Amino acid sequence: MDYLEEIFRENAKNIRVYIAKETVDDPNYNTKSLTYLNPYPVRALVSDLSYASAMWQMPGIKTIESKKLIIRKRDRNLIEKSRKIEIDGK
């Protein structure tokens, strides 16, 4: 058995990944609305990202709370296309 698979089995959390569909409400004023589709469950290792680490990795972006996700390669495309990620109901 692979060591990484064992870590995922023991410590991974279920997160919900939402993909959204964008519709144009009024083309004259360029107003758009998002409709969230049903969430996809993804197993991921979740850890908190410290404020100093977040400033170093994302300069110019201020965050209140940030998380680091470690996911399987097959779920990468889903995470990149997502509009919203829900971790522990937040």
C-alpha cells in the first residue's frame, strides 16, 4: 500500500466543491449572476495557513483565514474550475 494513500485514508476530510454557471442578466449593463450547481465531495488534507506564510505566498492579498489543501491529482481540475469551496460548513 502506498504511504500517501494511507495518510489520505486516516486524515483526509470531505470538502464540498461548488461549480457555478454564469448567466448574463442584462447585456447593456453587463450584469451577471452565478447559479451554483450541486456540490461535488472531494477528499483532501486540510491545514491552516499562517498569516506570514499567506503574505509570502500571495503578496498583495489580505486574508482573514486561509487553508492549504492537498488533493489527489484526479481532483485538481475540479478544484481549479470551482467558484466556492466549503470546508467544515464554512
